[in-house]
Amino acid sequence: MKGRKGLERSHYSVEIDGSLEGREVTIGGWIEDVRPLGSLLFLTVRDCKGLCQAVFKRGSVSDKLFVEALSVPKQSFVLIKGEVKRSKSKALPYEVDAKEFEVLNVAKHPLPLDPTGRVPANLDVRLDARPLALRNPVEAAVFKVKAGLLRAARRVLEEEGFIEVDTAKIIGAAAEGGAELFEVDYFGKKAYLAQSPQLYKEQLTLSLEKVYEIAHYFRAERSHTTRHLNEFLSLDIEAALYDKFDVMKVLEKIIVESVKEVRDLHKAEFEIIGYEPSVPKAPFEIITYRKALEELAAKGTAPSFGDDLDSEDLRRLGEIHKGYYFIIDWPLKLKPFYIRPHETDEFLSESFDLMYSWLELASGGQRIHERWLLEKRLKEAGLDMKSFEHHLKVFDWGMPPHSGWGLGVDRWTMVVTNRRNIRETVLYPRDDQRLVP
């Protein structure tokens, strides 16, 4: 690549070390600092991989070039060509002795925020200028870790024999029977944005047996909290001939191996973030819904049997269970129509939630695979059978028993990077207050 003036890119990355000493390179990035010192000028240049120092010396470069380098606004994108030499800096042991300099794009000040973080900016300001905010290494590190988690999760699932699929996001019926859907006009027909891949991934176990999907989904709930969004990233699996404990083991393996992998491969990012997650130990603790109520009662008060656990209940449970753990066997009435009634207690269900302290990360269980039972559950839920006819007919084609779950990737990233607001783990978060940028 050449710049507008034809400056050749012979290295480009600001990552330079002793192997490049004495070699001529061209580095590219945005200017973070400009420090004049008599006849010397120090420019600190950053890119997404790190930081480099370039030194301009009067006499070695023209006065015109020296003045241009001195006057260029911070955060402008530049190319600098020169020889790699040892530095007196402990933080940056090698530097570039600049010979040529080119400004590819000038940053116009005042900028909406200071990407170095020296001048703090609140979350809304950072989200409104997300691309610029990501020049801050702490902000960028969160998303590098998130990408690492997804990469590791894919590896585990492929090793387990799962096939990656992609399902429709414009659907004709609610996957989980809820009302919290975004309705869209689909060429004069009523359609919705998908709230999960549930029906599709169940159908695909008919032939592909074990499938997974990583995709965005939508829920039209007005719930402005630090853990809810209206558009979110979910990792879903579904597997034929697996019961709830089988898919819980898959989920457990993904969590353990992914956290270990990102901790090992992203040490620099965790150092920047100022937090390093501990690798959870398997097997995760398992408690029943009934046991959770007993623990809450022992701490003061508990919901009535059959009622859901609210945020305060979960926070109190989180005081007992600090890490990852499962809550299983929830009341059937609290779960979607496709969750199978419990083997020994029809009041309960073959379901589970994966928790981290008080935060729900995943939900799943064994599904109903018999059409007659699925129709019964639809009627009990008060849902229109005709809306699910396309789904129901698949159960006449030899549907195997199957189980699965959905994991909220954004919440999981919160846990692994120790963020306090889910919006810090989403590039362009969507909630009831935020539609742009």
C-alpha cells in the first residue's frame, strides 16, 4: 500500500521489536501524543495492536517536515517511515528514527471525547462516538476478549460434532409465544423480528441432529436495566437424543474452556482492563428451584412455590453462590410451551438456568418432541394453533427427543471482563432509549 504521496508501507504495524533493529519500516496509526523537546520531536503513534514512538530530529528531516509533524492534530492518521533503533524508554524499548512523514487524514478538533481516557467521558458520550472511543485500549480490549470467547465456543462445538446454522430473523409467529415482539410489515403481511431461533433449531435436529447458531435477536420489552437490551447476541444449540443434563455438560464445557482460552491468549487485554477472570471448575454446582426457595427462606423471605424469582431474590442467591451454577426443575408454568414436563412431577419442567452469582446467563432444557403434547401445551398457553401449524407438522416426520439452550453472549462478556453495564460489551447497543448511531 502507498499513501497519497507514495510512501511505501514496508511494515505498517506499530509492533516493533529487536528483530527489526536497523531495518527501515513504515508504521501507520493515529497520533496519541506530540512532545517537542528542543531539536527533538517525539510522536507517539498507536494502532489496534499497540503503541510506538517516532523521533524527529532537526537536521535529519527538513524544517518543513519537522513543523508539519509538530503541528498535526492529535488522533490524525499518519504514516511514518524511518529506521528502527533502540530507545532510552523502558516502556518502549525500540523507536523509529523518522525520515519521512505523511498525514493520511487530519482529525478535526474538538473531538467528542478524549480516546486516551485522560479526560473521562460518560457511557452515553462513549456510545455516541463508539468508533473513536474504541481507540482507547480498555474499550477495545473488551471486544477482543468477546471475539475470543466466540472463537473458543465455536471450537468446542465443532469438536462436539455440532453444525453451525443460520436461521430466519423475520418470522411469521412468536418462537416462544410471548407478546414482546417487534412487528414488521412484510409486503402487506404481519411478521415479526425473531426473539430466538427456537422453533427453527428444533426443526433442524430432525435431520442435522446437532446444530448451533450465533446471531442477533430482538425483544420489544421496555426494560431499561444494566443487563437488558432490545437487540442482543445469543449463542444457541439444539441436539437430538440429548437430555437436559447432556446439554448442560456442553454448556459447562464451553464456559470452562472458553474462559481458559481467552485468559491464556488475551493476557495483554486483561492487563489493560485491569481484571483477569478465574477459570471456573467443573462440574458446576446444581441446585433445584425448590432448593433455591429453601435457601432464600433461610435468609429471610422467599417467593411462594411456583412463583418466579425476581432480581432481589437472585441477588440474595448470588450471596450464597458466587460463581457459575445451575438452577434446574423450574415450575412448568414459568417456562415456554416447548419445554418438556418433568419426568416425575408434572408441575415442574425439565429445564435449567445457568447463573453467575445473581445474573442469568443461559436458559434451556429438554423439549417436547411429541406433537400431541406440544399441541396440549400450546392450548394451555392460550396460543393460536394455526400460527404454529408449519412448526407442528415437522413433528409428524419422526422428530427425535432433543434438548438445547440459549446463552446471552453480551452478559457472558460482562462477567468475563468484569463490566457493570451490558452496553459496555455491545458495539452499538439498542434499548428503548437508543436507536442511533
